[in-house]
Amino acid sequence: MYQKVTTLTEFILAEERKFKHATGSFTLLLTHIENAAKIIASHIKKSGLVDILGQTGKTNVYKEEVMKLDIFSNQLLVDIISSTGHVGALASEELEKPIVVDKRGKYNVFFDPLDGSSNIDVNISVGTIFSVYHNHSKLLQRGRKQVASGYIIYGTSVMLVYTYGNGVNGFTLDPAIGSFILSHPNIKIPEEKKIYSINEGNFEYYPPTVKKYLNAIKHEEKPYKARYVGSMVADIHRTILKGGIFLYPEDSKQPFGKERLMFEANPLSFIIEQAGGIALSNGKPILDMVPESIEQKVPVAMGSKLEIEKYLRLTKD
């Protein structure tokens, strides 16, 4: 029996028609990101068969070991997004400084080409994160100014999840036809789910308030379930679909937090908020933060409204 399906391209075009002055530039940009995602997904599936696994021996601007697939994904995204003709500047977690493509370009794009890439060797989900802003005189803008943000998760299936400020929609890649199909329309985070995600290996380094919270939820009548992957895209994807809370607080080793404001925290916070959740850094909305530098890192607490409110109550000093 025939069943109508909606592809990502059809969905974007339908949404574009709702805006009187739309020019098609955003549709073209997202289509190029979609094409890059398909290529990256293909290479990840072959990663055990070809010599693109492992480390390059180099470190990125954050002093982290760079993986070969990171380099490949980064260059691919730079080339494909630059070719749209609508981009002013590009900034990547793997680049030392932003690339000016065309000062007259309509958009600036920030991206993490392969979040969680150290997990590739053990077949754990990784992802690409992207964030789109209008091209203004200032490259660094508050997350609230984002035109759109999204991520692609490369797991048992490949999914593209994005928002342009009117809800969150998820598309799953159908390998038979090579298209992303609308599979998760209007995603909303389940409100009350006793799931928490945090790197408990850092417990001894966390502030007393965070330790207090973790001890409290473990000793409830029905204790919380711990779910932590170590790939932020995977942890946030699960949180959005299953509910609960994701935490990466500051600690004595990383007093300013670990997640990058422009490449991870802002784009994922935009999605969290659009799905009905809350995303905070030090108790304040991440999207309202004024970025100080492109390398800025921040502590994060993201999840459903009820779980974040509970976290704030239990960590109140």
C-alpha cells in the first residue's frame, strides 16, 4: 500500500513558502549540509575497512587529539558549505580561526564536524553539529540570534534533527533512496523521566552542589537511571527523545566547563528550547550568553523543563 512520505527537501521548501520574502538561500544551504552528511555517513560506515581511522598526530585549537575522520569531515564541510554562494564566514572546531568566504554572504555557519570522534573505533554513535547566523558585522553573536541549528547523528540509522525557530523535526536517512525522510515531526521532550546523563568519572572533582544533586537522585524511592555515552550528540539525542537531563558541569580540572559555546552549547540549546526544554549555564539561559571568544567553553545543564527545575532546586546553595 502506498504511503506518502516527506523528504527533507520537500519539507524545507514547504516551510520556505510560508515566508513571503524567502529567497531560497537557506534551503540551498541546508541541502548542502544534507549532502555533506550523506558523504560523512558513508565514510563512517566504511571506517573499519579503509585507512581513515585513528589519530593524525596533530591537535586542534583545544589541544585535543585530532582523528583522521575529523580532518576529512571538516574539509568536506568547508568545501561544500563554501560552494553554496550564500556564506559569509565559516568557523569549525577543528580550525584555528574562521574562514572568510564572501563578505557579502547572507549567513555565517559554525560547526563541529564530528562530535565524539574518539568513539568511532568502538562503533559508538558520533555526530555533526551546525549552527547558522545572519552575516552581520560581528561574527560572534548570542545563541538567541541563530537562524537555525541542527545535528546529524550517525548511529544504527542516520538522523538529521534541526530547528529554524519553529519547533524541532527529525529526518531519518533511507539508504534505499538516498533521502532523509520526515520520521519525527514536532519533537517534544518528555517531561518527567528519571534519566540522568553525566560523566560520573569526574564525581570527585565536581562542586558540592552537583554532588548533592547526584546523591539525592540516587537515593529516591525510585532512583534515576544513569545513561552516559560520552558523545554529546548521542546524549542530547537520547535526552530529546526519551527525556531526562544532560549535565556537563564545571569541575576543579575544568573550572570554565568543557562544552564549546559556539560549536556545541548554542546549537544544541536552541534545539532543546524549541523542543520544550531548558538549557542553562551557571543557572542562566545559554542562548542569552554574550560570547567572549570563539574558543569559549561553558558548563551546561540541558533537559526537560521539570528535570532542570528540579536540578536547580537540589543544587541551590
